[in-house]
Amino acid sequence: MDVLSLTGDEASVRFAPDSLPILRPGRAARIYRDATPVGWLGEIHPQIVKALNLPTSAFIFELEIGPAFKAKQLKYHKISKFPSVRRDLAIVVDENVPLAVLQENVTVSASGL
């Protein structure tokens, strides 16, 4: 269920086949968060659909808001006292210096690091 994934702990949500007299056998499930039951999902029993004069089958969904939406505690990472530094380097070079010479000097200088 996408709505329960908003809690940050969708792995703890599971559906297990179950039954209620109001629900059609084989088309009902109990919703759990870890081991705690938090709701139901299923198709209404055909006899009830007929008794209510519904034109087609219907489904119901029930969810206990409190335990179902209990959010996982967020983890955070402490911000470093020494944040990374990015620097831009500008060099003034005479127009007469060929690009090949400039590239070679940068390559030689960088290889010594």
C-alpha cells in the first residue's frame, strides 16, 4: 500500500489472508504492521451486495490510523564541522602560448600530486 509507505517503514506492512462474515471468502486480507493488526481489505460478500441492491461488487477498506501510520524515526547524519571546499582556479596566460604547451604543463604538474 503506497499510503503506508509514507511512514518510511513499508517493509513492516504485510497482508495475510483472513475472513470476516461481511467479506467474500478468499477475497479478504488482514493488514498488519509488524505483528500488530491495523486493518482489513476485501470484497463485500455477494449476499450482502444483493441485499443492498448494489449494481456490482464492492470492496471495503478499514485502517486504524494510529498504529498504521506510526512513522519510523528518521535518521540523520551530523553535518561536518569541516565541510568540503571547492575552489576554482583562474590563470592568466599570454595569448601566444599554444594550447598543447598549456595542456602538457597542466598534465605534468597534476601527475606530481
